[in-house]
Amino acid sequence: MYLGLDLGTSGLKAVLIDEDQHVLGEATAPLTVQRPQSGWSEQNPADWLAAAETVMTALAAQHDLSAVRGIGLSGHMHGATLLDASDEVLRPCMLWNDTRSHAEAAAFDADPQWRAITGNIVFPGFTAPKVYWVRVHEPDTFAKTRKVLLPKDYLRLWLTGDAVSEMSDAAGTSWLETGKRDWSDTLLAASGLTREHMPRLVEGSEPSGTLRAALSARWGLPEGVIVAGGAGDNAAAAVGMGVVKPGQAFVSLGTSGVLFASSAAYQPDAPSAVHTFCHAVPDTWHQMGVILACTDALNWYAALVGSDAGSLTADLGALKAPGETLFLPYLGGERTPHNDASARGAFLGLSHATDKTAGTRAVLEGVSFAFRDCYDALRSTGTRIDSLVAVGGGSRSGYWLSLLATVLDMPIDVPAAGDFGGAFGSARLAQMAVLRAGAERATPPATARTIAPDPALTDAFTTRHAQYRAAYSALKEAL
């Protein structure tokens, strides 16, 4: 058996699988986010450990864990967990959606060496500008810092006693020389750090250490359980979905939106705001377009009109041509392709005929157009997308999937029932690490159905997408 632990922003999930990768059990524990100031987003790492205790205790009560051979880890990326010489946490972890370090990020990004070495824009949410913010605004804390860990890797430290990270998560720090899959001494020095501040690096499908004996005894696991390198959340989800080979891609309709494509080559294009990161399996990279408000935009609109997302999308019927109302989903800035932290959303073309249903369609269309921007940006880098699988809460809406397939003019596969997310992907990585196996262990799930584009509406949505892009430019100019 193999365990996957996925440290999400809103909760920690554990999945237990057997040798044939059938899910045997799962458990979850909730987490909360603190926002002490505007633009700040933090969590207490002690809460992660408490959540891990909760899910492991729950699994141990339901299953005999004595046959567990490996544990894999995945988690939200970019967080800055600062430790002192005794591995004690110095301050709350600044999360992926913490934007307080926008000035530091802009200063780093203005220096060409950052993009040249990492292959990426230095976004405010990445780790390096956060740590530099601490250096500027909390110098006493920075002076005490002896180790910088990503969130899932702090969980690993507790599990194994080893400070280790892996390539996919490390690529989101702005300190990794992504093409060479190693820390950049140049960029660390520019941040006031050295390689000694960084965890050791392994591939996601390699062992990173073994579970501490005290924890093995507490939960009924055997001694010497291997803890795999694991992956950042999106790369782990890709492993769960079997998106590990060139041409394979998935679209995630979660709180934020992700268009993720696997690649056998390192082919960065930083100006496009496409993320070019290492994948969780060796000699593989991935290109990723990210939008900051996906189901988050729909949930925001639902609250605005006194409803919920499920009710709004339940009775939309068959796909219709775009209406007169246009929605820009930039509620809190945008990454791909705009790299614009100041971008804000808007409804345009409102009239007396704009009712709740028309507004719902406009929101779904606006988010789908944002995905089209990501799709175009990925293709501009030379990334090939031959197949596309939909995951995430938004993929439960047949209307939305039909709309998205038509906007992208590409069929979208819907997997058969099952959870193929980060926890499952990290459990697969645990199996790879134990068996010394490769990406052949990450097979795509069975397809329940394929959503085809509506050829009668593709031209209309292509025209509307061009209007959407023009509206963003005009609004940006006006504001």
C-alpha cells in the first residue's frame, strides 16, 4: 500500500492506494487562512502538522497500515516557511496568494538574470520576493533564518527529519535554474541567501528519506517507510491524471484555473507569463497558464446575487451563443498572460435584459476566455496539446465544459468517477519511489465522456474572445 498526503490551502487530504492503485481509503482535515492585512495570506505551519496527525490517525483507525511501503507528498506551492537553527518556525508562512512582496518581485524581475536563469517572470506570489520582503521589513527574523522550506517540505521535515525538496515545487521559488534542475547560487546570493539555506533536491519519483520510527509506531506503519520527493500541487495532479508525456494536458476548474501541459523539453517564454517548471518525473518539464479567479469568480457572483454556484449552473440548458453582457474575471489581478496584479474585473454591456441567468453565462464565458488566453500563450511557446482532460469542481458543469471546449475549439475528456488529484498523484509518486519505477506508473484514468466543441458556435465565441481582449486593454487604459 501507498499513502499520498496533499497539503492544500483549505485542508490536508490523505489517500491510501493498493499495489494496483485502487483507492482504499481517504481522510481530510480542514485548514484556515489568516489575512491580517490587505494582500496578506498566511498559515501557521503547526496547523499543518496537526492536520497530518488528524488524517493519519483517522486512516489508522479505519485500515491496517502495516503494509504501507511509501508516502508521497504534494502541496500548495510558493509558500515561505522560515526556520531557525533549531528548525523552529520563525513566523507564519506566507502563502501562494500573498501579494505583499509585489515591489520586491518587480525589482527582481527588472533584472534580466532572473528570467534568464529561471525561465519565468518573478511573480509576487513566488517564494524569493517574499523572503526578500522579510529581509527588508523583518530584519531580525531574516537574520535568524537558517532554512527556507516550501509548505509540503516542512511537513516532510516533521515526517523524516530531513530538509528536502523536489524539482517541481522548487521551480516555483524563483531560485531554481529550471533547465539544469538545480539551485542557482547567483539568484540565492541576490536574495541574501546561500545554498545552505536551501533543502537538498531530489526528483519527485525518488526517495527523499524514511518515516521517523516514532511516527511509524504511532500509526502502525512498518519501519523504514520511504517518503518520496513528491510534487507541487499541480504537478502532483498531473501525475494523478496521467499527464506526464508530451501532448498531454489538463485544465483545472478550481478556485484558481490552470491549463497544464507536459513537455519533454525545457522551452521557457517568460514574457508570455506562462510558467515553465520542472515536472515531478525526471527529464520532464511542464508549461502552465494560470488564472487567479476561476470558480472563485462564479462563487463571487453567486454571493452577489444571493445564490450558490450549483444552483446558478444547474438549469442553463444547451450552450448558447454569447450574449451582450461581457465579464472580465480579474477580481484580484491576473497571471497568464497579463502579469497584472492591479487588473480588476468588470461587467460590460449591461441592459434591462441582463438577469441572473445572463450574468451567470457571462461569468462562465469570461473565465473561459481567460483560459483561451492561457491556451494561446502556451501554443506561442511551441507547446503541443493533443489531448485535454478536465478536473476540478467546475468540471461538474456540463454547460461550462461545452462552453470551454467551444472557446478552445478542442475536445475535452471527462474522467470516469474517481479522485485523481494531488493526493492520488503523490501516492503514485510514492509507489514509483519504492519500485524505482518511472512515468509508466502514471496512466491516464478511463474517460467517461468527451465533450466536443459546437462547430456552429466556434466562430461566434472566437469573435467574442477578441472583444474580451479589447475590453481588457480599454479598461486598463481607462483606469
